[in-house]
Amino acid sequence: MSIKLKLGPLADDRPVKLTIELQAPVHRDLVAYAEALGRETGQAVSDPAKLIGPMLARFMVTDRAFRKAHKQGSGERPHSGSGSAG
């Protein structure tokens, strides 16, 4: 069975370091997602935490209410994030 994940290959971008805590089930799902993404893209994900930024970016760019509020507040369009449409 072939699936199409919302994230595509990760862009090489300059990161901003954050420290976060995840609930254990969320971390397990993140690791599983990284494994699935590696299989789908042929690009192994050595650190599942590197998916958090692209996932958040994808979430925000697909949130219509956020886009509308962001556009009204700043006059700018939100960052498009990385990954493919899904």
C-alpha cells in the first residue's frame, strides 16, 4: 500500500534551536513518521526532531484562519514551509 505523506524531502535551511518536551505517544508517532518518510522519499531521517519544524510550518500554512489573521495583521503571506501538498 502506497501512502502520500504531507511532508516531502526536508529543505536544507538555517535552523533556530528550541527545546521542547513531547508526550511519549507523540514522540513514538514522530519516530514512526520519520521512518515512513524515509521509506517514501528514500532520504533517511537521522533525527526525527528535525521533522517538527517542517510539520509546524505545514500545519500553519494550511490553517486558513491563521493565514487570514496573519495576512490582516502583517500584510505579509506566511512562510510556505517545506514539503509537498498532500
